[in-house]
Amino acid sequence: GGRPVCDCRNTGFEGPRCEQSLCQPGYCLNNGICRIEGGRPVCDCRSSGYEGSRCEQPICRPGYCLNKGLCTIENGRPVCDCRSTGHMGDRCEQPICRPGFCQNNGRCIISADGPACDCRGTGYEGPHCERPLCPDNFCLNGGRCVLQGGRPVCECQHTLFTGQRCEQPICLPGYCENGGRCTVSPTHQPICDCSGTLYSGERCSYPLCPPGFCANGGRCFVRPGSTQPECDCSGTGFEGKRCDAEVCPPNYCQNGGQCRLLPGGQKFCECAGTGYTGSHCQEPICVPGYCRNGGACRVQNDRPYCDCPPQYWGPQCNMQVCTPGYCHHGGTCIPGEDRRPHCRCPDGYDGDRCERPKQCPPGYCYYGGICTMQGGVPHCDCRQTDYEGPRCESPKTCPSAYCQNGGRCSVVAGTYVCDCTGTGFRGPLCTESIACPSDFCLYGGICTVLPGGEFSCDCSRTGRSGRNCEGDTNGIYVDYDKIGYLVYNLVPPLQTTEDNVTVGFKTYFQTGTILDFLTSEGKYWRVKLRDGRLVMDVNGAEYSYRPLVNDGAYHLVNIERRGDSMVVTLDNSEMVSLPMSSIINPRDGSIIYSTLYVGANNKKSDIFRGAIGGLYWNGRYPIDEAKGGLQVVTGEVVYVFLPSFMLPDRKPVIECPPDFCFNGGVCYVDKFELKCDCRSSGWHGPRCERQSRGFIKLEDNNGAYIIIPILPPETSNLDKMRVAFQTYLPDGPIARFVSTDGKFYEIYMKGQQVFVSMNNENIKLISAPYQQCDDGKMHVITMERKGYQYTWNVDGHRTIFGDRSVTNQEGVLTTNEIILGADRNFDDTFTGVIGAFDWNGRLLINDQGRLSTHATIMTVPGKGAGSKDDVVIVLMPHLLVPPKPGPPDPPIPFPTGVPPHVYGGGIVMPPGGGGGLIVPPVGYGGGASGIFAGAGPLL
């Protein structure tokens, strides 16, 4: 277009006229030099210490050199000076002394040549402290290498060697002569032990036994640790320190004893047949006082034997034949010719120990059952009652007219139940009219509908009062330590053919007469308590009820008599029908009453202590009349309201009467009831009146025993057991109890005594130390286990101990089976009777003489199947026949020597236990007394 244009390329300038330089001031930073290259500005940073397109980035940037290294620039690049940093590398990143450079605790130092190791005090040397100064096996023969001045040195003090490296023995061969033993002294010098060499001196060179020191062929020797010569005179016939004295001098053995020599040279006196004993046959076998209580001592088989008077027995006549209390119930004990006690029993008792009553215990049969004694055991005849069971305790049929107004009676679960269907009545006895509202009359009151449509309650049978029989009635209370009663005189006498009586009572006492109806002829019928139970007494014929009524609760008795029959109901459930023919007029069935006693009998004794109320008799209310002052009250009587009156909190202490429990049973009180603990007696029954049963082998050698598997196994930390036995043998297995893990505890006889073995680890004597249980009598063992604590009782002797070998740590045991009469290996069986067995309520044999359904009869050896005919069930105690004595054992020869390595004194017995030793109190053997006197063994 005709205008000029400037071409600025390659000029280093720009602008319309190339007037502006491309290298503007400040384009290159940090003193960089700007140049134009290729028509563009370029920065030369070489002398600036920076870099980048415009020299904007420092070459030595912060942190480029590590570990305090100094950054410098060489030829335009950063270089690190690592001196004095302890590091090296392009950026001082590597430590000069790296880990592990110096070994064995050597200290790394930095030298001009780089890292180096200071090994001082380490026990090592080398560039890296890698070579030990004390190399292996530097010191020989157990010497210990130590460093001294930095050099290895050997310590040989605790060795038998010396030298720079413990290489030279201190005890050189032959240093000790004549068999002396070289040892090293604490000063590291050789010394000689000359013991047993017969030599002495520094090197065992001087003899200890001079020629002829032991006379008569004795051998000279020196004991270990001694330097004194001694003589062994064995086989020379001489003795003494130097074998210079004869062994058996004249009269060495007295009283005809024979002097003998044992192979070891010891002399002894053989006193057999002389009647004497002791080291010189100087002591009489029958020492004064050996037989006690007038027994005569004589020598038999070189042992003392006592002929005892009839009253005593035992090895020394020290045991009474008739022990105190052997005969029960006042029986007289008489020693028999067989040295066994025999009892002369008082009237009313028999049995070996007068333990069996001839008459039944009072009230044994309930509800009018007739009791008879059969073989010392009471039995009940229930045929004349409406009850059944061993003691006539269970109702079987309803009494006549129990349900009224046509109701139908049945026995359900031991209780009378009335079905009133179709009778127009309801209630427990079908006495309440259906026309009455339900429960209008309470507590069994009888509801009737009056002509005006009103309802009325007859409360006479309830022991209560009020419109609905809801209220209290008058009663009398006699305190525990007081005497009081009511005498209801009938003037003129009252004649009745029927009687309706209701009475309620509360008490904690066991005895007391509630009501006593006295006739004009002096006969009576009573309502009373005995042993805490209700008893109806018709002129001496008693009818006992089973339930306890001395529990402080309110109990009600309803009585209905029609002519010669009386029905008595307790608490509307327990009923018994009584014959009254013994006191009625047979022509019309009437009774003429003269007096009613309330709270006592007609002898004004057997006082009832407690509360009596609700008394109703044929329209009369005797207590109401007495409270109104119309009748006589005797003693300290308090009027109360029943049944709301509460007995005082204090309760009477009930004591067991003498002879309440038979056969050694222990009487105790449980909830105001007398009971008997029969476990230790071997008997059973409510009063220990029943004999237990046991089993005996039909033949002594048939190997029969009984095994009882526990199905399923029973796990518990509590167990109770009883077993009784009779035998004439001193040894035999009785019972073993086995757990599921195979552990066991077992009871057995050994040497006439009773032991228990706890898994064969802990064996305890549980009978009395001097009791002999092979006398044919019944012995009773009981055990009670609580955890791992056991209480054993054998005939009254108690043993208590703890044992964890059978139970687990918590005292729990799972019992799997019980074996009676066989040993652990099923090789031997018990000869005698085992019975009265009870384990946690499990009986072996019931009252009918039948074995438990789980019990199995077995035979040895092993667990062979037996037959029920292999054993006989018997009553215990059983009259065992003593075994016939066999021929005496042949005499056992006297031993010819003593065992080797036996020194000192001792007592030699015939082997096999045939010999015996009686040591009087003076003792032998170093002043000792007893069978283990002396220092040697008992053979």
C-alpha cells in the first residue's frame, strides 16, 4: 500500500521500527545474562547460581544436601560437602558407621580413612571386632579363659590341672601309693585320701594294720572315713575288738537256752521250749500281769497264752464278754461257755440282745388295725377296718353313711369323695341343700331353707359360729407350764343312744387328752394325742390316726355315734369307724354319762396344753356354759376365741422318751414328731423294730456275690450308705462302689478289722483299733459323703477324712455300679452275711425278702453268671455257725541267717508271720519299748 515496513528478524529487536530490544531489563533474573538466539531471548545462568528459562530456580535448593551437608555449585551443578556430618553419598544420605559394621558391641568411630571399630573391652579383635580373644578350647580340661591386659589367660583353680592352658594334671600317676585316692586341695595342691587302704601318711605309704593286730584269724579292716583299724571276726568263733574273746562264753544263754552263731558271726540265744525270751533267755514269756482280770498265763508255742475267767476274753483277757449296754431294755448279760454274751431278757422282750419287743409299739397300726408281733416284728391286721397297707394307713373303702342324703362315696387318691348327683344336696358330705346359695354356709356348715324362705346355717360341725359360720367360738387355753381343765358335771346323769360331738384344737405338744367322756359305770371314751397324732381310746382299745396334728394349726374332729358304732372324722378327710360295744347298754345301745372332762382325762392327768374350742355335744356348748359360770373350771385356764387365737411363739422342747427307738436306733425330733434314725442299728422301720435282710452263700465255696448296676449312673456330691455284715473269718471283701471313669472306693476286712481303700491310693482303718469283727455278730457300717469329705461309722466308732482320689475337684462323683461280696479282681468272695444295705434310699432286699430288680447274682472268678439259688436271703442278725477248726500248721523252721547289708541289732521272726514278739514295758534295743525295738529289721 505504499507504506514502509520494518523486518526485525535476527536483529534482537522488535516494534514497528525495530526500536524495542527483545532482552528487556529484568528479563533474566538473579544476574542472568540475556542473549538473543534464534530471534528469541535466552538467559545464560552459569555464573548466577540459578537455573531455569529465566534463572529463576536456585541450583542449591533447601534440603538438597541431607544431614546438614553443605551445598556448593561446581560447573553449574549442586555438589554436597559431607565433611563433619558423619554421612557420605551425593547428597550426604548414607551414614558412614552403618548398623552392624562393628560386631560384638564394638564401637564404630570415623577416621580420616572412613569408619573404623574400637574393640576395647569387648573380648574381641579384628577390623569389625569379629575374632574372640579367647577362642574355643584355648583353656583345656575345664579351665576358664579370662582377659588380663587385653590378652587371654587361663584360670585352672576349679580343675585338677595346671599350666598356662590347664594342660598338666596335678595328680600325677602313682602320686598316692597303695591304692590311695589323689584329690586336689583348696590351694590347688595334690593330697591323698587313704580311706579303706589300710595305709596312712602324706602319700599312703605307712600301713595301719600291723602284723598280728587281729587274733585268731580275724581280718583287719579300716572303715571308710576312719584311720582306726578294726577286726572282722566272722567265722572265727571269737569276738571282741581284736577277736580275742570266745563268742559263747559259759552261761551266756540262761534257763536252758542254746547259744548259736549266725553266718555273719553274731551270736544269739535260741530260747524255744524254755518258757523264756530275751537276748539271753533271761525274761519269762509269761511276765507278771500279762493276763489281766484274773487270767492265768501259760506258754504255748513259745508265746504267752491267757486262760480267761468267764467274764473276759481277748489275747490278754482285756475285753469284757458282756460289754455295757449289750443287752437292751434292761436285759441281764451272762457270759457263756463259748465266751459269747447271752442275754436274760425281761418280760416283754426277747431276741439275742433283748432287742425285740413281744408287744407292739403303742399306736403302731392306724385306724383300728390290730397289731401282733411275729418273730419280734410288728404286723398289722387291717381286715376289720376300712384301711389297708403295712400299717393300715391307706383308705380302701368309704365308711358307712359317710356321704349323707343318698350321696355316693368313693376313695380317690387316699381321700373320701362324695358324688351328690341327683340328691338335691351338695357340699363335701352332700349336706347342703341345693336350694341354698352356693357357699352360703362356710367351713362345712349345713344350710337349710326356713319356711319363710330365709336361709339358716347349722355351724355345730364346723367349730365356728356366726350367721354364715364365719366367726370364732369360745375356747380355753392352757399355757405350756400351767395346769388347767374343765369338768362338765352331768346332774342328773345323761343317757343317750346317739352322740354328735365337734371339737377343735391347736397345740405343739405331742400328748394330752382333749375330751374324756366318763360313764356312770366308770367306763370311758376319749379323744387324745400321742406322739403328735390323734388317738381315739374306747375304754382302753385305741385307734390311731396317721397325720400329725401337733403343728400349731387348727384341727377339727367330728364324732357321730349311733348305738354301738361311732364314726370319727379328722379335718373332714381322715375317718375311722369304731365299735362301742364295750361300753354301751346291749339292750338299747345307750350310754349313761356322768362327767365330761375337757383338757384332761378322768384321772385329772394327761393335761392338754394348747387351745380347745368349738366344742359341741348334742346341742350343748360346754365351754360357753363354763364361761358363763355354769360349769367348773380348774387350774389356770384362759378363755380365748378360736380358731383366730394364735399360740405363743415359744414352742415346747420335745424330748425323746427312753426306749422310743428299738435295737439301738437314735431318737430325734423332726417338726414336733418323734422319729428314729436306724442307720447305725442295722434295723429299719419307723421305730427300728423291723429286722433287715441280708444274703449268704448257699455253699461257702460257690463264689457267689451280688452286683448292682446304677441305671442310669447317678451323679451327686452327696451320698449316704449303710451295710451290715457277719462273719467268722478275719479277711474278706464287703462292698465296692465304682464310678463311670473306673475309680472306686471299697470296704473290706483285713486281720479282723475293717478298712476302706480310696482308689487304692488312700487306705484307712475305719473300725475301732482293737475291735475284732470276726466274732459272728452283726456289725454295721455307715458312710456319709459331702463332696470329698467322708464320715464313716463302724459300730459307733467314727472316722472322718477328706479324699479327692475318687471325686472330681468339685467333689462330684458319678456312681456306675456297686459290688457286694467280691474283691477288686473278682477272685475272692465274702464268707458270711452281707445285708441291711441302703445306698441313697436304694435297698438291696425289700421287706418281702426279694432282691432289688437291678441286682444280679454273679460268681467268681470274674463276672460269671450265677443263679438265684446260689444265695440264701436271711434275717439279720443271723445265727452263724462258727467254722470247724482245721489241723494246726506245721512248725516253721528258724531262719539260718539275716539278709546281707544288715547291721546293728534286730529281731528275727519265722517267715510267713508265724512268730510273735511280746516286749514288756522295760523294752530292749537302745532303751526302746515295743515290737520294733532295736536297730535292725523285723523279719
